[in-house]
Amino acid sequence: MSESRGGRWSSGTEAVRRLGVRYPIVQGPFGGGLSTAKLAATVSNLGGLGSFGAHILSPDEIFQVTKDIRSLTPNPFAMNLWVSDHDPGGLELSPEEFERVWALFEPYYRELGVPKPERPQRYTYRFEEQVDALLEARPPVFSFVFGVPSATILAECRKRGIVTAGAATSIAEARALDDAGVDLIVATGFEAGGHRPSFLARAEDSLMGTLALTPLVADRVKAPVISAGGIGDGRGIKAVLTLGAQAAQLGTAFLACEESGASPAHRAALFSDQSEHTALTRAFTGRLARGLRNRWSDEVGRVAQLPPFPIQSWFASQLKPAAIQAGRTDLVSLWSGQIAPNLRHRTTPALMESLIRELES
């Protein structure tokens, strides 16, 4: 079970000690090009745990990014992968199936002036290849979502001194991670932006809030708990520490900072009235994720049967560069958690300074 609740965080928690950081602050990992080495290193240099979402990277890119972050900070940081890299039917499409899926997206490609893409040899990199590269790169922390790595992989992490952290959206998932010997468990409430990392039940059936999930998990596992979802300031961190978490993971607050890979238009949207309207949708990737509502989520979200992940994600991603260049935030994913209307800081140093000050008050 977790350490006793209500104690001062500054005395240190087991999670803080295992991570090797100064403060119980974890930057959430972002996929899709939204993570940057600069963001991760800045958070780590300021006493938190910076993270990099690497699930779209090739093995060579994983090795290089790990090297890049290490060159920018001497402190611990995390590399994040998706254990489950595809849903049923998501590895390949026949030429006929490709044409049927293309028909769904053709109007948006035509609107943006993007030519029809060639049918790819692969829609994603496989986890098995990526994790081999990660183990070779040996980041201080390996965080993961959508499942539990094999016992062999976890044993290799222990052998190499890599701390492991896995995401859970339910009591059952937290127990599965704990039984496997994962070092830290990230209890992820449905308020969080980005993907719902459920792996034992449908994401739609695993929508527990952070303030309920945190004590339920902390009371039932041996591993220290990191709480995620709807946390954007020191008050949120203190709240989850009181409920049994030993650290807090913040995503949207860091995504809004200029050091992230978010486009200027995405960051602007996070600070606008649009931030009051988020939705859980499979429209962007084929997996359930929370982002700001826009035309794409409304129109594509109404399609009865979307292609599985990562095929849906691949078709949407081919449009992203043109949409961003044209300033078309109505046709790209704008990941955001429900806490976005309370965002105040536009740089990582300003955010970290505020979080630390609130924690110490």
C-alpha cells in the first residue's frame, strides 16, 4: 500500500526517491510530435520528471531522442511507449479495403489540397522493435500505456537500472501492473487529455475520475502511485497527494507551454474559450482520446464504424502538416484535458516555478 497520507510532500515520497527527482511532478508524455527533447529536459532540470512520448518513432529515432535529452540534462527523464501497438485489423489493409477507407477521408484531403497517399507497407512501428531500442538506449525511466510489458522486458529493465511506470484506468489494471512488478503505477482519470490508456476493458467502460481512482488504486497496490488527469496547478497536486498518490502527472499544462511541440494555433486554443469544450472521441486515431471539440471530432465522430488504430490515425496524420500550415484547427487533433480553462502559464520555467511555490506554501 502507499505511504501514509497527509504527510508533507517535501519530506520525500517513495515515488520521488525511485524516480530520483526533487519534486513530485511528472510531465505527461505526448505522442504525435508534441513531445520535444527541450520540454523534457527543462522539466527535469527544474526538479521534475520530463517525459517524451515515443510511440510513433522508429527504433533509430528512439535511440537518438534519448541521446538528445541526455545531452540537455543530467537528471532523470522518461521515454514512453505503447505496449499495444494496434487494434484488431489494424496492421494492414487489402487494396480493396484501402479504397473503402480512403472514401471516408477523400473530401478532407480534397479540401486541403492533399493528394491521395500511397498504400503504406506499414502503418506503425511495432512495440517489440521499439522496446529493444529503448532498452539499448537505457533511459532512466521507461513509462508505458496500453498494457503490461512481458516479464522478460521488465526483467531487462531491472537489470539495466531502468525504473518502470505503467498507466492504469481501473483497479483491475492497477493490480495487473502491480502483480507484474512494475515500479510505479500511473492512475489515470478520465479528465486527462489525450488517449485513454485502458487495456483490460473498453476505454468507454473505464471512465473513472481521478479523485475516485487515486485512493482506490493506492489502497490496493504495493507500488507507489502517480496520479494523472485534471491536475493543472499546485492545488491539484496537493489534492492527489492527500488521496494517496505520491506524485502527480500533468499533461495539458505542459502541452500549453512554448517548449512543447504543439503548434501556436493549438496552444492558442488551449488558452481560449474553446478550452471549455473537450470531448472523448475515436475520430482522430481510432482509440478513445480527449481533445478540444472541433469540426473533425463532430463530423468524423459520427461515422458508425471507423477504421481501427493505427489505420485511422495514419489517414488523419497525412493531413496534419497541410492543416497546420493552413491554420485549420478544425481538422486536426487538439489534445486537451478538462483542466485547460484554468491554464495560466505559457513557459515551462514559469509553470514549474508556480507549481513548486504552491507546493511549498
